[in-house]
Amino acid sequence: MNATCSHSTRSVTRRDLLKSTGYLAGAGLLAGWLPARVVGAVQASTTGQTAESQADRVAQMRAQMAAVPLQTMKLRDKLTMLYGPGGNMVAFNGPEGKILVDSSFLSVAAKLKQALDDLGPAPLKVLINTHWHIDHTDGNAPLHEAGATIVAHENTRKRLSTPQEIPAMGMHFPAAPAGAWPQQTFVDKLKLYFNGEELSLSYVPSAHTDTDVLIRYEKGNVLHMGDLWFNGMYPFIDTSSGGNINGMILAAGAGMNLADGDTKIVPGHGPQGDKVALVKYRDMLTVVHDRLKTLKDSGKSAEQAVAAKPTADLDAIWGNGFMKGDDFVKIVYSSL
């Protein structure tokens, strides 16, 4: 497969990006699956929930995301970040066609098509999924119907083609329609050569989920990390999909190894960042891991670990997203 995007935008501040991705405005990321204090309380509050009520929540998510503006920010000459509803996307535009990373929500499909058309007349040829979650893959089917080949790790196809549960969010997802499943999968690494660019796809096992991939544009010096990086905030770790804190730390390290001082790094959520910001994130994850491991190894229960407030000195910086300190403690504890 020999498989680029640019767009003029106003100057975008970090606060603008946080607002647009929903962390200050309350719309984005997992809107609709947002926790009734994420882990323990959600499971109690969703007991007895029907398939119909869960379907209603997905419909509500899609309606909310349809109302969120889709914005663009130029990264390099041929590379553009698209952000706002769902996870951050990157479009790569050139004469051979376009490659898009992630597809947001189904309800954003028309806006997304228009944004891609605004980047140039070349058709969308390839859609890459960073992982299986709905805010990154819900728009797969219409993009495939329009001619895009969907590429992802083999576990993404497995999860999209079968029903999935995320108990921490109180959510059940039926299998996605067949048109949303990746048509090309890989196990460890994959190279795509397109529009004179070399895209390196690398699988990172058991991190945010068991489906995560890193995408590096070698010539453009851009790295898309998907939900392996939540820039400036505590991440959600989907332990029900094989994620754990150790994998997240390793994933951050893998991203650091693929970056230099000039690399533009796109997180799954939050503003575009750089290696310095990623190092701070990795260090935060390591500190939380070490503190929680010490508490768990000493026999402390999850409730006792939360009561010990091991993230108290970190919350002012990292607890301003949808995941608060106590919630993150519960998830990290459960993944150790």
C-alpha cells in the first residue's frame, strides 16, 4: 500500500484545545460514559441497566458530539490535526490521496468529510485506528463506504467485531457493523509508504487497552499516540480491555524513544504536545504506580489506598480533566 493534510486556522491556545476536546466544557472524550465517579460508584449505579438504556446513552453521546465544532490545526505542510468531538485525528494529504488516523463519532461523519474535502481534492484512501474505543472508531463505516481501507491492530478488529463491555463506564457495546471492521490488520509493526512519506505503525501491548498503536510520520516528524497519551491530565485506563498502568508507562517510554526535540506529538485527548510534555506525563504515571504499588503490597485495600490520597500533590496539575485523582487511584490500583 503506497499511501497526507493542511488547513489554515487561527492561533489556538492550550486552553482552546482543552475546551474543544471537552475537558473544560464537559463534552468530548467519553461524554455520556462519564463516570458517576468512574469506578466503584458507576458499577452500583448501572446495576440492572437495560440494553435499551445503554443504547440511549450511545445515542446521547452521538448527539452531543454532533454539536461540538470540528476544528483543524496545521502540524506540517501535509499534516493536519482535527480535533473537538471524540479523539484527536490527524489527516495526511497528497496527490496519491489522504490518510486519516481515527474517525471520531458516527454523528461527526458529515463534518469530517467536509473538513477532509477542504484540505484538497484527493480522496481518502486509508483510515488507521489507534485503538477500538467508540470515540475513535464510530465513524469507521461511512469512511470505508466512501472508499477508505481501514488499518489497525488485529485486536481492534477482534473487539469491533464482537460485543464489548466497559464496566468502569457502565457501558455495553454491540459488535460494530461489518463495514467498520479493519480490512487490514497487523500483529507487531507495519510500514506504509504514501505520498513520499513513511508511516511506521507500532503495537504497544496492554496499555490503554490491548489494541493500541503508535503512528509515526518519519519525514514529517509527527507522532500520533492515540489514548496512550492524555496530554495534561490523568488518563483513563480500560482494564476491561486489557489495559494496565505498567503498559501505559512503557507506552509513554516508547513514544519518547520515537521523538526528538522537534517532534510534534498528538495525544488521543488534549492539546498537541512535545517530548518535554510527554516526559512529564511518563514521570507522573511512574510516581503514581510506585505509590500505589507500595500501598497495595503493604496490604491496603482500594478504599484505604484512596483514603491515603497518594495523588494529593499531583491533582492540581493532572486532575483537571474528566478523571479526578481518586478515580485514577482506583483504576491504577485495580490494574496492579
